[in-house]
Amino acid sequence: MVVELLGSEQQAKIFSALADPVRLRFVRELVAHGERSGTAIADKLGISLALLCHHSRILVDSGVVAKRKDGQTAYFNANRDVLKHCMKSLLA
């Protein structure tokens, strides 16, 4: 998914995903602290797991966040390459 410069469609999808304050805080939490469980993120953001699921789906679909499952627990991590390449494409 990551290329040297992202196309306008992909950039728009990423910026749309980051346009929500909760999702932006979600990504900032991951950038600051690395991989976190869904429960830990929901607790930190003060939101329900159902709302976390909604926001995480948008972030994962945009490529900004990666998700992995370990049993019943979902873990999330910021995709720094996508974030970096998106900004690079914007400034190019």
C-alpha cells in the first residue's frame, strides 16, 4: 500500500480518517506509546469498546492503523510509513 507518493484518492481517505478528533487522539496514542490493546485505548480515550470498534475500522481501512488479533484481544499499532508517506505526498 505504501508507495513513494500516495495518490489523491488514498490521501483523501487518510485525511478523512484523521479528521475526527477521537480518531486523531487514537492515532496520537499509538504514535506516542506503540502497540496498544483495544481496551487500553478505549480506556485512555474514555470511549466504549463499541465506539472504539467503529473508529478503529475506519483507521484500519485507511491504512493508518494496523490491527492484529491474539485470541479475543485486538491490538493496534500506527502505520508510521503510511503517515510519513501521506505527509510527504502532500508536500511534494
